[in-house]
Amino acid sequence: MTTRRTAYLLSTVASGALVLSGCGGGTLGGGSDGADDSASEGPIKIGLLVPQSGVYKSLGDDMKAGFEVYLEEHDNMLGGAEVEVILADEGETADSGKAAADKLVKQDQVAVVTGVVNSAVMNGIVDLFETSKIPLVGSNASPTTLTDATYIWRTSYVNDEPGEALGAYVAENVDGGVYFLAADYQAGKDEVSGFKKTFEPAGGEVVDEVYTPFPGTTNFQPFLANAQSSGAAALFSFYAGGAAVEFVKQYDQFGLKGEIDHYSAGFLTEGGVLQGQGDSAEGTFTAMNYNYDLDNELNASFVEAYLAKTDRNPTTYAMASYDAAKVLDMAIEAAGGESDSEAINTAIGEISEIESPRGTWSWSDIGTPVQMWYLREVQEVDGELTNVVIQELGELGSD
């Protein structure tokens, strides 16, 4: 495949009304039900494929809310066109996610899809979108193996980048070896691989590398006991959702907090899981591409709108979904406001810059963001635990 980037900058125009449908196809708002073979008839159908059940439901809720905030800010239209958003439940397994994607593409006949939390789901649906020639603007899952797709883009990151952003910093700032504990599926292995990519060349020492069964592990004590007895000065982990809550609480209960420094990909303490972890999370260091306290005008307005809608601060999941809506807004406008999947996909590739709450970013040659990464620490601020940006870790995605 040739490079996916071009030198064009597309402007954003949006106004109008939104039609929301559930996975069963019931219309929740006004608009035409009759969509069709003609791009000029009816609203443009957009599939929103996110977990609405299972262990990752909180992530799916954030992604749904982030997408909706953008629509609400732009009069519920994208690219000057009326859109019908069809919500599909990704669930928590590769099978449930693939079934939901199949329905969106084959039964609902959407022009484009956004969302996807689980890397196993993303791997399982690549062929569906490539053969159907329907663009998928993913806003979370991004396995390292996904490097040559024509119709799949991600507004999030590549799975190994949080670890890659942290590796050299830990090697330079921790006096001793690092123990690795991660969930045993592709995202966990990608994070560890990314960390080692920069950690080892910077002189870091790997004490041990252990993967816990996923999703069945709820008792982390035996694994933490081995980490404690290993002599490691620090631990790098990868967990998200409910597993992140249990891991952090047990890390504290077992006595490792304050004894072995804890570093992780930012998902460990992102969003609602931090409240579930409570004081056990304080002092945990993570790497993330976004934090709600970033100082720029667009982020300030995004945080205000998201707070008003949800009564909570936005997460990286919400921000990436907000950006996915913006990408679609720009691309649909460039495609003439019509439901032409291939024209929309071409237009996505011609976007050279996206102004985002995280700061301005651009597409890499594999359809992921070139963006800055940040070191964060969980601190108590005004009586509440929150992730606080400590420093920039550098930009990733350009190679």
C-alpha cells in the first residue's frame, strides 16, 4: 500500500440534526428511515461500535459520550449532512464484536464505522472492512500488527506506544531492575514490547516478564508475591477496566505500594477505574496521550461540554471518539456530503492536520496519530484523586 498521507488540509463545517438508532434499528429521533442505494437519499448511516455490556462498558460509555459531544456542538450534522448513528454493542469478546460489526456492515448497510475497544475485535474485523471497502475510524483498539490496512484508521494510538513512551524514562530514573506483569492478550504483550523497545537500549534491566490469564484472573496475590521477592526496584503493568481496579487495590493490600514503584500504560488509572481504586492508586505513574488538564483552548471547551453532559472529566477514550467525529465531519464534507464510503475513505487520507483537545496531530503512514505523550502521576488534588501531568515524554508515531 502506498502512503496514506497527503498534503491537503480540509476545513470543518457542520450544522443540522441527528438521528440516533439502537442496534435493533429502532429510531430514537426524527429523520428518514428509508435508506437506500442512493447516496442522495436519507441520512448518512454511521455505525458506533462500542461496548455497552461486559468488562469494558465504562470505556464504551466514554466513547459514546465523546462522539455525542462533538455532534451536539455541531448541530448534529457532519460535513453538512444529516447522519443516522446506529449504536452496536461490541461486548467483551472477539466473537461478540465481530457479530456486531457484521450486522452494521451487512444488515444496517452503514457508510462508515467508528469505535472498537478490544484489540481482539479489531483483529477479527479487518477483513470485513477491507473487503467491504467501508472505512473504520477506530477510536481505541490499535494492535501493532495492523500496519497495512487501506480502510482502517485510528484516532487513538498504536497499542505499544504508552509503554514505548515510558521505557527510556524509567531506565534513566529507576535505580534497579523492572518486573513486568500484564494481561495475557495482544494489548498486554504489545505494551510490554513497546516498553522494552526503549527501556533496554537506555540500559534498563528486565527482572522477569509474566502474563496473567485474561480475562479470568481476579486474584493477583501469587503474581505480586513473585514480584515482591524478585528484588525489582519497579514494576511495569498493563491492565484496564475491572481488572485494573482489582490489580491496583491488591498491589496496595499486598504491601507493594511504597515499596516498588509502579509504572503503567495510562489505561490503568483512566476514567472511572480511578475512583474504584481509591487511595490505593495514589503515587502510580502512567503514560498517556491526553489528560483533561492540558492547557489549550479547544480542550477547555471540550472539558466544559463533556462535564455538562456527563458530570465527569473526559478520558482519552472520550477524546479519541470526539476526534473520530471531527475526522468524519471533515471527510464527509470533502466527499460532498454524500454516503459514498470510498469517497469518504479517500478524504480521510487527505486530512493533513486535526485540531484536537490533545493538541494538533496528523496521520502517520499507517493511519494512526503522530502525537505527544505525557508522564502522569495519581495525586490528591482538592480532596480528589486525579491524574496529574508531570512532564512531556516526547512525540511518537512519525516512524
